[in-house]
Amino acid sequence: MKLIVFTASLLGLVGCQTTSYTPMELALNKAAGSDVIKQNCHVSYQTAEKLKSDKDRNLLTAKEMGATKSDYKAAYDRVNTVAVRSIIFVGETETCKSLISELAWENSESAVELPD
């Protein structure tokens, strides 16, 4: 049960939110998620490269919407707080798996569009 609650909190920060974030905040949350993963999770070289690329893309998107360094710090603090709490309650492995998979999903562009 704890895993479900904290996973839901992580997912809300990077995309599938129950809290309403602006598009700029969502982009900042995704960028911050990349940093949180880098600092808390053991990932491969290729994953680290992809995280950096995704972070840069999300920061550029947020910057185009008017984001500042203080906006990024607030996003980082949001994501990191939830991740640290999740690590405490469900462990690093489960937290990292959830955060990486959700961030990958949210940063991927869907190539399939269904007709109306």
C-alpha cells in the first residue's frame, strides 16, 4: 500500500498529476526528475545520456515559457521531497524504477494517433 501511495505522488509530479500544474511547471518537474534520478539512482551510461538530453529539452521548453532559476529550484525541491520520502518508505529500488519509467513515458512522444 505504501508503494502505491508514494508511486502516485511521484507520478503526479512528472505528468499523471492529480494536482494541477501549469505546462511550465510540468516541464520543470520533468527536468528536476532527471536530476533527482541522477543523484539517487544507479543508471547506465546510456540512461544518463538520455536523462541529460531530456532535462535539457524540458528546461528549454520551460525557459521559453518564462521559467527562472528560482522556478527550477522550486520544481527540484518538489520532486526531490517526494522522491526522498518514497525512498524512506518503499526503498531506493522501487522509487527509482517508478520515477524512471514514468519520466521515460512522459518524455516520449506518441507516434500513434487514433482517429476521432
